[in-house]
Amino acid sequence: MKGNAFKHNAPKFYGSTTVGERGQLVIPAEARRDFKITPSTKLLVFGHHRHGGLMLTRAETVSEFIEMANVMIENLEKLRNSLKEEGEMHGSN
């Protein structure tokens, strides 16, 4: 079972693509199928100049991550405030 989990999460090489004269590239069909990329899919492009890498990711994935991170931050702030109040109550006795 662990082997299947690793296989599912392991990076996959989908092939290569060439940038055309207009700066366009083709995402291999298998990658489009696996990631459900359709002509209307919004992708964000990130890059790292020093390492020469580019990354494509679905826009809604980034939005979902940011929303989840905001909820986690709010929960941490509530916990911090709760612990601070608890400490003040015990410190005043």
C-alpha cells in the first residue's frame, strides 16, 4: 500500500515541449488529462531566475491554499490570545 501512495505522489515526467515564435507552448495531452486542464483553465506561472525553473499551477489551487493559510493564522491568533488571557489570569492571583 505504501508503494501505491508513493507512486501517486511522486513527480512525473510528461515529456518536453518547445516554445513557439509567439512565446506559446503546448502542455502534453497526458498532463492536461491528469490535471484536468481545459482551454478555459487559468494557470499561474512562477519562476526562479537563478535556478532557471518555471512552475505552472492552477489559479484556484493557489487561492485555496491562501484561504486555508488564513484560517490557520486566525486559529493560531485565537490560541495565542487564549493562552495570553490564561496567563494573565494566573499571573494576577
